[in-house]
Amino acid sequence: MIQAGFYSAKFTLQFKTHINGYLSQHCLCKKRIQSFSSGILVSSYFAPLPSNVMLKMVKKSLLTISECPPLGLESLKVKDAQLRASSYKRRGLGPHRGRLNIQSGLEDGDVYDGAWCAQYRDKNQWLEVDAQRLTRFTGVILQGRNSIWSWDVVHTYKVQFSNDSLVWKPCMNGTEEAVKTPVLALFNTSTVARYIRINPQTWYENGTQGDICLRAEVLGCTLPDPNNIYAWQTEATGSRDKLDFRHHNYKEMRKLMKSVNEACPDITRIYSIGKSYAGLKLYVMEISDNPGKHELGEPEFRYVAGMHGNEVLGRELLLNLMQFMCQEYKRGDQRIVRLVKETRIHLLPSMNPDGYEMAFKKGSELSGWALGRYSHEWIDMNHNFADLNSGMWTAIELETDQSKLINHYFPIPEQYTSEEAFVASETRAVINWMQNIPFVLSANLHGGELVVTYPYDMTRDWAPREHTPTPDESFFRWLATAYASTNRVMSNPDRRPCHNKDFLRYNNIINGADWHNVPGSMNDFSYLHTNCFEVTVELSCDKFPHASELPIEWENNKESLLIYMEQVHRGIKGVVLSQPLISAFTHFTLHMITYITVFIYYCHFLWNKNVFIIPSSVADGDYWRLLNPGEYKVTVSAEGYLPSSRTCQVMYDHYPTICDFRLTKVPKQRLKDILAKGGKLPKDLQLRLRQLRLRKLRVTTKAMNQRRAAAATAKQAKRV
């Protein structure tokens, strides 16, 4: 027999609890063990076992676990088959719906309701979780039902444990009210078992209409199986990348970004695009072989995370990404080296730092579904960008010549830019950022679902949901598929829906407006006001996953993040130059044109015309356009220049087609430029001017003769 006193000086209460739990599972005779402390639950009998067996069982856990993480009801790590209940009202209120923060559908009574609800209203109802292995349970978190039609909450409850699901022993009585925000109940002492039951005792009865409903998360540390000598083959390995896998508040984020910059000063730069309402800077990490400078022909890419402060996974993924790219660049990974040398990458990990700080203080399981979502001024920034869609659709209705319509660079309404406009300071900062850098491709990282959405996000007639495609629908679907198909969780055909919509039916991509109407979204604004394509990536069912899940989430998304960045090198790109003749005896000189209009026609479907304006970068005269493979007729024009056209073939390669143009100034503009510089007119221009003067003289002479003939005819008619 193992004596308690032998270990009391060497191990903590955690170790004693582990031993008691192990003994309660492996009972061989009827000698009862005494508790190591008065509060430890011991419910079975045991046979003498060698101490080295128990030491192997718990040593690893004791050295590494400071607190127990969630088992994963919210994150779906716990499968539906692991959840049972005494009864349930219907399929949509079954035990598989009793997950923390699960969201119901809009229709009451559908298969996607917002809790587990018992069929009967008595104290014998329970929700059971099978951890499938010995687990040290430390607490539970409860919520009431999520529904816009019903108010069902549990007031008090009991918690029971078992090793075989037949014999149950109580542990504690819950006294906190399980209302819409999570309520945490930590056990006075942890208990080792395989099964845990939550047994409601009192609830909101609402006369005779109140139901027993709850959503839950269970906190527990899974123990290694001492009988499994191949445990290293079955245990989750997390990630092999040496990254800082934890949640970072504002100060820690800034410190980590600084450490990356110091480790890779030649390819990184930290800059701020503005401040939040509370004065926190919106830091951006630039990754490029020439940081701080736009290079000719090199596209600009951005990732934005943390628009909703409580959707934190994107923030941590971008911090992981900048660490990873720095490390791999130094190691000489050719894929990363090529990305850094051929792309200027901008990572904004926290667009809403004020909201994040609020959620961070509550913690991963207690921040709920909405705390920290909004800015300090309670603005939802994904509805805070200028609505350019309505103006575009009005122009489409009024314009009879569809060739004059554009789908980029719609101006921002004047009332939106005024100081009185209800626009968050963070939104204004991002808009200025978009206007200063000619971004080509972007992604907006969110959380709470598993899907990639693409514009338009706003329905045309303000319908709750309606498929509303852009002229670039096919390419947007390609971009969304590039991310979703390489994401480990999204691409799993056996995964279950997160909340109330099965996106597997859509291959995990969907038109944003076909999901729900989002006026004023950043995706639509980016597409209509700039030449930047942007999608929204919903990264996880859990908006604020526990830190222990971050390594797995990084592995789930690492390839997707890299693949999506590489899509910026598709379509066409080029440089537009001017070719003026300075004098009859000087050579040709080339100048960059800084604002051009590009008309693109898909040669095989002329009715599918795509006309848009692209500004080149301020100094370099280069341009980009993302396009699917095909043959396109491209026409470039600029004020004061003769237009130029050519056919460009976009291939399936991962590199863009080069389409350069050299524009010639119109004679009048050339004349003005030469005379302004005091130059001498070249012979070809002198000849052209004489021809224009003769043509003008002929036109005016003809008009004068016509007027004289008309006057003579009128005079003769009067005489008659």
C-alpha cells in the first residue's frame, strides 16, 4: 500500500488527487484508501500497486500543467458522440447543442437551437460529458439558452463524477445563476474521473413554461494512460514550430513585434497607421526585402485581424506568421525567401485593440459572444465603412451606356468624411492606410465560424440575405477556395457545423450577402474604393480559443495563410510609361504615368465586360490587376495621352502576365510641355501644327461660305 505520508513532503495536492483518481479507476480489492486531504473525493477501492506506476502516470502533468484548459465543447474538440443527456425536447435541443456560446438559428424550433433542453422538468435531468480518458476535472462554465424567443436558464445545479457511467458520486452544488453570460464554477478540489454530469436543481420556471436548458464547457486536464507504452504515438503533438503560442495583450504584442524586428531587421519594419479611441497605436509589421519602400512591379499585400476585439485567433496567427517568416527566411526556406523578395507584406494584428483589452481581461472562456466585439465607442467596425454599394447600384440604374460604368474607385460620400460623421478613429486610420498604399490583395481575419466569405457583403435591396455577386465573382471564388481547401479543419468532410449553418454544403465558401446582409463592410469598401480584392476568413467556431489550442490552430491555418498570400501573383501587371520627344535632335526619354484608366475585355465573352480604373503607384507608374486565366484586351488611357491597346494572355502559372504600355502625348499636350520649357518645336510637330491650322482654316472658310450662301438665298426670296 502507498502511504500518504511518504509523498506529502514531495508532491502537492495535485499529485494526491491524481493518485486518488487513478485508484478509483483501477480497483482490485476492498481496502479503502484514506484521503490525502479532507477535500479530495475518493470513491472506490484499490489493490497495492508499485509507486513507479503512479509516478509515470502523473509526473508529466505535474511538471507542465498550471491550470486545466477546456475539454473543448465550444471548440468542437469534444465530439457529439461524447455528449449524452437524460432526455431532450427535440433534435434541435439535443445534448450536442449544449456547448458554450453555441448560437441558435433565427427560426424557433429548427434543428439549430441554442442549448440542450430536457424534455422533463424535474431534478433528475442531466447533461453528461465523456472525456474518454482519465481527466482531472477542475470546474465548469454554464450559460442559459441562446434564443430570441425563449428565456431558459438554470439557477443551481449539482456536479457528479463517474468512472463507468453507472456509479456516480457528487462533488459540489453550483450556486451561480447560468444566465446569458458565462458563469464559472471552480471546484474546491479537483477530481479525477472519466465522466462528468451536470444535474440542474432549480431553473427559471416562467409559470409552467420554463424549460431546463443550458450550454456548458468543462475544465479538465487529461491524464496519460499508464498502460499505453506507445503514448507518444497517440498524444497530440501541437506544432513543431518554435513560436510564442499564448495570448498577447497590447504590451506583450508590441514586445513580440519588436523582438521579430530585432531578429530580422533587414526584412521587417514596424510602423503605426493611427491610434484607437483609447490611444493605443495600430501597429503594422511590414515584411519585405526592402522594408519602407515600394518596389517597381512588386505587389502590396495585407492581412488585417482583430476588427472585432473578442475574435482573437487572427491576432495570434499573424503574430505567429511574422515570427515564422523571420525564422524561415533566416534558415533559407526558398518558399519564404521568394515571398519576401517578390511581395511587400503588411500585417495588422489588432485593428481594435481597445475591444481586445476588454475581452483579454475576462479570459478565453468568460468573454462571451460579444464582449470586446465593438470599439471603445461601441461601433461595429465591420459596418462602419462608407456604403459605396448603394451609389454604384444607383449609377447602374441611371446609366444607359454600360461601358461607362466602373467597379473601382468610387468616391467616398462627403457626409462620411466630415468630423461629425459617426466613424471610428480606427476605421478612419485603415481608410487612410488603404489610400496611401496600392494594395492588391487582402484578407480580413474573424472568428466564430468556419467559412470564407467574399464580396459583395451587402444585398442590393436590403434583403436579409441574397446572392449578390461582383463582376469578379469567379476570381473571388478562387481566392476563397484557395484558403478554405488548404485549411485543415474546413477541408475535413466529417466536421460538424459550428452553430446554425452547414457551410460544408457550400465547400466552406459563400458570397457574404448570401449569408447575411452587412452594409458598410471593409470587404466591399476595399473592392469599390480601391483596386484591392479582399475576403473575410472565419477561422474557428470558438472566438477566443484557449491558449492550449493555439499550436493546433496554427497548424490548421499555416498553409492557408501562405497559399493565400501567393495568390497576389496572379493576373496581369505592368508599367505605363510616357514617351515624349523633347526636340528634333534629342533622344527619346521615358516618364512614369501616375494615373491611368484601364479597360479590360474578356475576349471570348464581350458582353461580360469588366471596366475599372487603376491608379498606379504615386512615383513608379506600375499597376496590377487580379484576373482568372484567359485572353484579355487591355486598353490604357491617361489625360493628355493617346490611348493604347494590346491583348494579354493570363496563364495558369503562379506568376502574373507582364503587360507594359508606352503612351504618346497628344500633339496639343506636347506643344504645351515644350513651349513651357522654352524648347524648340521638332519638325514633325511643326508639320502637324500646319496641318491642323490648314484644317481649321478650311473648316472656318466652309462655314463662312455656307452662311453667306444662306444669307443670299434669304435676301433673294424676300425680294420675290
